[in-house]
Amino acid sequence: MNFDPIDIAKKHIEKLKEYRTKLPPSSIKRALSDPHSKRLPRYCGLTIHFATGGCPYRCSYCYIYDMGYTTEPRPYPLAPEELAFAILSNKNFISGRYGTLLAVGSVTEPFLYEDLAISYIKELSKLENPIQFSTKKFLTKTTTKILSGIKAPICPLVTRITTEYVDVLEHYAPSIDLRLKTIENLKDVGLRVFLFLRPIIIGVNYKEAFKIIDLISEYNIDGVVIGSFRITQRIYRKLRNLGLNLEKALSRVNQKLLSKYKHKQFTVPLTRKEKNALISYIRRRNLIPFKSACCANSYNAGVICPSICYETNFCTQCPNQCSSQELPGLEKVEKALRILGLSIKISKGKRGICTDKKYVKLVQTLSRRIAMPHKP
């Protein structure tokens, strides 16, 4: 797993120059004004959108409608090469297998416009970063065969959270049977596949999660990503009006703040005992458990997790063994930053390293150490 930040930085600059040379000025202008060129990576990586406007599946637990999205999706306006250049131009992004994780499908189903999605993935694969997508859509054998031929690491997450409450929680989404068929098609072409068991809503589908793990283990999947539930005032009212009992979930958030802020998102956590019970059960079914999507993406690509989960309670000690890998020296990281045109000082802190607050995510990815801003 050893990697060289200096080599990564040099290749990134070469890739950036390549796109800048081949794109016309109008495309460069569109790309540089696009949010992908400025968005900060999250724990799961840099979130990538293949569509905008909203999602036709309208799952009742979805929080994107509290973020200003509508229910009418539209294809993303950038051409594939423009999207790739926008991402390359992001100062907190670094290309390459050991670069920033790419996470597709955070605000809408990524395969709504399937031909466009494939074009985007093919173009993004030229950056060589690990690519993860989360989907509920039925993917045909033709589509999965195309995905299997892509050279960059591809990490599919197929969402399934309920059978009992499917008409309440995912009424407009593709059927459970179609999603199981998607898993079969992805496995048949040799891809690793992971169940995305998110959101787990305590008091609603937590107990059912064990049954889903039982069922999904029969489909030869590789692991399970478990995730908590984000609630807003709007989501709470909607689920309550649909007849769900949310007393347990509500007891785990600040109810005064929930009632005060109409669109603010609050995470409804699982207790350590609840998470550990799921993790133990996943292992008993000979599957790999993950508490975070970035870990599944990193495991699939065979790279040290850029979110440094192995230094936190998010690590589940998966076969990736991130904590046992040799890390690059900080002098190499600083030189890599200079190659990228950034003069950034790095100092050792109590829990990791300290750096410029604007580039924490970039420094963390290049160093594979917990990074935090310098104290003023």
C-alpha cells in the first residue's frame, strides 16, 4: 500500500495540464464556475453529482429536500470532460489511486440518466481515483459489464433498508427484487458489491436490519455499510404522518433545536451496543462490516483510508489493515504541496498534524494522518 505524495502531486499537475490544454476556453470557464471545483470533500470523499434538481424516488426519509432540491431531476449540465476538469481544479482534491475518494449518488440516484452516468464514470476513471456509487436502480447486465471494464476501482453500494416498511419509506423506488438482481449482475461481472444499510432508524427498521443481512448474505456480497439516520423537522412530520413511531429516534436528538430549525439536519445515532450487535452479526454471516462508506471504498481499492477512520471509532478492523501501513514522511508531504503550488506549513499536534484550515482535507489525504487547522 506504500505511496509517494511527491509522485502523486506530479501526476496530478500533469493531468490538470492535459485537460486544460484540450478543453476550449468556454468549457474551462463552465468547469471553474461549477460547485465541483470548490466543494470540500466529506468523510465519504468528494461528492459527485450526475444529476441535479432532485430525485424521482422521493424516499420519505430523504433529506435533500431540506437542502433546496426539488422533485424534478435534470441531467447535470457539464460534459464529462468538463466535470473531470472541475474536479481536478478543486484545491482540496488530488487525483490518483491514492488520491481523494469519489462518492457518487449523494443527492439523487446516479443512474437516472444511464448513458450519461456511464460517460461520466468512464471519464472520471481516467483520473484513477477510487469511485464509489450508491444506487437503488436496476442495472442491467450490459451496464454492469461496462462498469467491470473500467480500470479505476469501482465500489458499488446497493441500498436496501427495509421490506416491512418499503411502501412507507421507499414507495417510489425500484422494487427490492430488482435491487437484488442488480447485485447479481454486478457480482457476475466480477465486481465487489456492498449492501448500503442506511438509514437505520431506531424503533423502525433496526430489528429488521438483521433479517436483511441474513437475506443479502445469500447473494455473495462482500460487505455491509451501516449508517445512521438524519432527521429534520420536515422528515419527522412526514414520517409521523405516515404512521411511523419515532419516539426512540426523537429521544436521541435535541428536540428544542429540531422544532426551532425547519431544515437543519440532526443525526440520530445508534448506541455502541446497537452498532456492535450489527457488526457482530455481519461477521457471523461471513461478510465485512463497515461503519463508514469511505472504508468500503478504500478496502475495495486497496488503499489506506483517506478519512483516517483507523484512528477513530469508525474502524472495524477490516482486512485492509490501514493502521499497519507505512506512512510517508511529512517532508515529502510538504514538497508535494509545493509542487501543487501551495506553500503550507505542517506541524505535529497532539492528535495528528496541524495545517492551513483551507487545505485540511488535501493534507490529510496526502499524509494519511489526522489533520486539523493551526490554532490562531
